[in-house]
Amino acid sequence: MRSYCKDFGSHDTLFNEERKQRRQKERKPLFKEFFDWCRNDQPMVLTRAELGKAIAYALNHEEMTFKNILLDGKLVLSNYYAERAIQMLVIERKTGYFHKALKTHNRQPLS
């Protein structure tokens, strides 16, 4: 399974049409091989096991979700850019909490 995931998001820096063409060329055979494997191994895996649930999920979303990745070059497989965009907001929020805690901790008691 690891071989399917290796460098899967490496096309995220390309332009849309180029990304689509490279996915059609490089990812389409991987998708076909992966879904063939899922169909062949599904009867041998317990449906309530984690692997059985993952295979069922993949097969249920094959046409609607996974095939769209091959058809639309605008879709980005990694959420790296989104995480980087919100990172500063999260850091600022955490810093604000810490700063407020310091303010309340350093207050002198009323006498």
C-alpha cells in the first residue's frame, strides 16, 4: 500500500492542464491497479475489519471521487497549502491564550 502513496502529491506545484496530463499518464495505471486489488481482495477481508471498511469506502467512492482526480487538474491532492495558510492564525490564537494567562497570573492580590 505504501507504494501507492509514495510521492502522490508531487504534482501539486504544476499548472492545472499539465497536472491533469501527468495524472492521466502516471496515476491512472496506479488507480486501476489499486481498484483491481480492492475488488479482488474484498471477498477475502472481513467487512467489519478496518481494512474491510477502507476497501468498501474506496470502492463506494471510486467513480464519484477518485476518478475526478484524474479528470480535473484543478484538484490538489495535498492540503499542505491550506495548512500553511491557517498556521499563523492558530499560532496567534495560542499566543493570545498564553498572553492572557500571564496577565491574570501576575496580578497582585487586593489587600
